[in-house]
Amino acid sequence: MHLSRFLRQGLTPIQWAVACALICAGPSLQAQAPQVSPDSREGYAQAGDTLPPVLPELGDTASQDLSPAAERRLGDRIMRSIWPDPSVIDDPLVLEYIEQVWQTLLASARQRGEITQDLDSVYAWRPFLVQDRTINAFALPGGYIGVHLGLLAMTSSPDELASVLAHELSHVTQRHIARTIGVQSRQSWVSLASIILGVMAASRSPQAAQAVIMGGQAASMQGQLNFSRDMEREADRVGFGVLTSGGFEPSGMAQMFEHLQTASRLNDDGSYPYLRTHPLTTERIGDARARLGPQAWNGKAVMGDASRPVVARHMLMAARARVLMDPRSSFIATLTSPAVTPRTPALEAVTLHYMAAVASQQLRDLDHAQNSLNLARRLVPQLPGPQATEVTRLLTLAEIELHLQARQGQQAREDLNALYRNPKRIQPRPEMMLAAHLALTVPGPEQDAAMRQAASDLQTHLSDHPYDSAAWGALSQLWQHLNEPIRAVRAEAEASAARGDLPGAIDRVLGAHKRFTHPSGADTIELSAMDSRLKIWQRQQREDLREDAAGR
């Protein structure tokens, strides 16, 4: 099936990008996989880098599964097509929370030995957000995890969210993706890609999904994409261990299963694509309950300490996700006037007022947004101390965003400075991005110093997170305003590469050489660094072109 026919089914770029990458990668999977030493990976630590083409020969019985490096390369190829899609969003606060849960699970998996050294050094281990109201999360090759905002919006606790992420993480650590892909023949790749399209299309149109699957003559191969029942049981078992070792409540998995089962029975409208690839069998639900023991389950999971700070953060981020998951103004307007009564528990009331504030801000009703935040603040003293601290931070960040929209830059800066008074402490990413925006937009005698401090903080952040395209973009703007044009071009090129735009990154470096013909001092160093990056990006582009040609 041609991609033009995929598009006629009304599919999004995310859906056909996955198929394109898989179809193009299919023939290249015939290549022999050389060994890659740890030293040879040293040059792949920067934004947009991928691992060398170390792909197994499918006909070799000793190499039926994709190697970790081959799987990562396939994942990188898929993600370079996905990153530019507008459905992939970067909300700093929601992404920070997902990362917090994800990193906790990763640490647990490492401690338990589920993540081996060869996987840890190769995989991306990177979650990303999809602006979609459906209930879904999915693992892609190489350790990339997609999380629909609808999933976060429907979970009632961090433990429920963590149970889904732990399950997906376990599919990755147990090599289920590689084992599923590795057994397919070369002739199966196009049909397998059409199934992947169908599963992803199900979130928007079950009819289109079925058409795609049938159009690829692949209906009989559905089981080849879906993880086997043995794999599902293994992911549940391993995921449960990772969940509990990470400090989350064991009942989170059983409670999530209950919510999914109840909601899908009441509303079978295609809003739960997660259940198509992860069917909730009676056996899986029974096993989840049995792991809790008879004392812990009596028809309803017993959740943990509701006063934990992470519970407050989860509730507010779930509310934020509910606003952001559907960009239609008609939907957002329904969230601006929640029903809060004197009997509503304090944290729930704060959450509802916060949701109304974020929704009103999206609609640019700044007065109503500020009023909602004021109502939320009045309830903060009723919260336990750690929760009050967490909630105060999130409400303050919301007020700073309002001040920026209202062009009240000085008030925004004062509020941001009040959050973190220690200048030696690197701010969290949401505060860092706000600080960069403030430095760029708020004039005054301290603007130059503020821009240099923001640039310094971003550079420190990017040394550990080189894939952060938004941070690179902000850094480029800062260098441009500080009259550092070569640094600005380098940051802009890195931002393009991190977004998957290799041609754009390459063009910016080549353009810099034409523009800056007589560099000196620090500029020479910057151009030299860009040349090193240029070679990596050009090699990646050549490999992509070879795979495209082989796939035709």
C-alpha cells in the first residue's frame, strides 16, 4: 500500500511516519550487525545523534532478534519523522511530571537488574507527549514511550499512571519489541507497517483503522503486532515489581485495570486504543488482584497515603492534561466553571480551580483565570505542608504565565525570583524556560545580565539533555540578542537536529561557513564544534537516503 493511500484514510503524519520508517528499514535489516564497543559510542551523545547502522541479518538463526543498537537506530528513524508532528507537544510542566515518574521507574528497573548495561547505554529511555484525548500509551523501538494526554487526564493517582508506564517499560526491557519485529520476514514489513498504522489510527477513527489493516491484506497478521499473551503476562509481572520497588502503591495496577475495564464497558467509542493492543483479559485482572494478596483486595484497591506531595502534583497535572488534550475552544470552555462546593475536599477544589485557570488562560480570559487562581490559593493552607509547597509552586508558575500574557513582565520576574532564591541552584526546566522568555521580552537595565544568566543555565541543562529542541531554540534567541551570531546559529542548528530536521541543521552549518569567513578566537572554536556535528548529521542523512532507496 502506498503512503498516498494511507493519507487518504485521514491518518495523521505520526501514523504514516511510523509506517514509512518501518517500510524503509525493512530491506536494510538484511545487513550484518557488527559489534559496537563502548568507546565508539562516545561521539553519539549530542542532540539528534543515532547509533551506527548495526543491523542483524534476519536469516541468521543466531540473530533472530534485533540487536539493541539496531532497535535504537530504527527508533531514531521513526522519531525523526514523528518529532515535527504538531500532535507531539512540549508542555514543560506536564512533561516534567511524566519524566519524574518515568525516571523513578527507570531507577527501580536498574536496581532490579531489568535494565542490562547493553540496553542502558544504547536506548533513548525518553517519553514524549501526544496531544490526544484518547486513553493510550505505547512503546516504540529503542526506548521511546508515547503518552497520550488523555491517559494522564483519566488517572486518579500517580500509582495508576506509573502502572501503565511500568508495563510499557517492561515491554522494552524484556525486548518484546525486538522479539516481535525480529521474527518477521522481509516480505512482512509492509503488512506489519499497515497494522501499526491501523492501531494508531484507532484513536481517531476505528473505521479508518480497519480500512488500513484490510487495505494492506494484513488482517490475519494482527497477532504479529500485538504482544503475545505470554509477553503481556511478563510485562505485567515485571512491571509490578518495578512499580512497587519504585515506591509506588502496589494497588495502582489493579486499580488502573478496574478503571479501564469499567470505562470501556460504559463507552465503547474507540476512546481506549490501549485496550486494543493490551487486551484486559480476566486472567490479567485476576493476576493483578492476586499480587496484592487477599487482605489488600476486597473488590476495590486500597490506595496509599493521599497526603503524599506527588498526589497533589498528579491531580493538578491530570487537570492540566485534561485542558490541553483537546485544543477545541468549545471543549476548553466546558472546563472554566467547575462545580466546587463548601463540601468539596480541599485538594480536589484546588485542582478544579487550577483546571479552570488553565482553561481560561487558553481562551485568553485572563481575569477569570486570575480569579480561579485566587480561589485556589485561599485553600492552600488547608493542605498538608509538603502538598501545600508543591501546589504553591504550580499556582505561582500559572500566575507567572498570566503576567506574561498580560505584559506584566516585572511582576512575572519578581514571582519567578521568589520561587528560587538560591542563585547557585539550577532551576527546574519549567522555571528555566520561563526565565529565558522573561529575559528576552522584559526590557530594563538588568536585561543583559538576565539573558546571560538564562543562557548559562540553558547550556548547563543542555549538556545533560542535548535532545531538548525547545531549550536549544531559546538559547539561539538569547545568543542572537546578545550579539553572538555564531553561537546563535549553532544553537539553531542543534534545535533543528533535535526536531528531526537534519537537512535544516546541515543547511544552517553550511550557511554559517559562508557567512563567517574570517572567524577568530571563540568563534573559531564554535565553528569547529559545528563541523563535528555536521559530519554526524551528514552521515545520518546518507544512511536515511540509502534506506529510502532500498525500500522503494
